[in-house]
Amino acid sequence: MECVVCHCTDLNACQGGCYWIAEDLCSNCGVILSKTYVQELIDLLKTSGINSKEKVIIELQRLFEEVTHEM
């Protein structure tokens, strides 16, 4: 296997180590992508008028449930 983001492999892991969270995505890149995605989503929600912390959390939970239900 090879990570599609950083190209680490079973024999050449990321510095500090990593593990597979998907067939083609290592744990280090998954965390980076998740943090980036969540920040972009929060920014998008704020620009669409959802600007209170509680509303952002509710919308994130709704989207998370929607995405995990599709998996």
C-alpha cells in the first residue's frame, strides 16, 4: 500500500510512524486532511450566516451523521 498524499508505504512509514486508516491513506495525512477540512467547513458555515458556536457544532454533527450514514 501507498498513501496517496505523502506516498509513505509499509516499508517506509512517516517520521514518527503511522498506520493505515484507509486503503490508501495513512493516519498522519488523515489527521492533517481532517483538520483542514473541518476548518474550511467552519469558515464556510460562518460565511453562510451560521456564526454561533452552538449552531456550528449542530451543523457539524448533522453533516458527520450524514457522511457516516453513507459509508
